Amino acid sequence: MKKYSFILFTIIVIGFSSCNGSDAELQSKGTILSLDTSECACCGGYLIEIDGESNIYNIITLPEGNDLNIDNASYPLDVRLNWDQNVSRFCSNQITVSAISKE
């Protein structure tokens, strides 16, 4: 009986631990403010505010397979995302987005 209880407990624990939706993995909240139409070396892409910070970042490219339909989006657009700040001496406002989804 103990053997069956242990197996049942293990199945339940594994089942609950794998019930994470894809949005649960996205760690930051952001708002895509607009398309960046500026013409400079560090411009282009989309302007985004992340986690309510005062910094405005620039996304040059979005990851493939996102659900934003960005070409037909109206701004501001609330999103959840995983991102890293690019380490560049010249373009400190650019970020790399590894995953993004509509809020």
C-alpha cells in the first residue's frame, strides 16, 4: 500500500509542477509605446517601457512565433516579456527580447 501511495503522490507532484502556462514564464510587464521612426544608429524597431521604469528601451527585432500581430497593432500595447539589456557602449537603450506575448 505504501508503494502505491508513493507512486500516486509522485504523479500528483509532477502533474502540478508541469501546469505552468507560457505566460507564467514571462517575467516582466511592458508597454510597447510606438514604432521608432527616428533615423540614428541606435534607432528603429519599437519603443517599450518595462515594469513602469522611466527608461524607454528600443526593441530592434521581435522573436519569431510571437502572438502580437505587430503590423496591425494599436499603441500602446501591453505585453509580458523576457529580455536582456544589450551591452553596447553606443546603444545603451537597445534590448534583446527572448520571448514576448500580448498581456
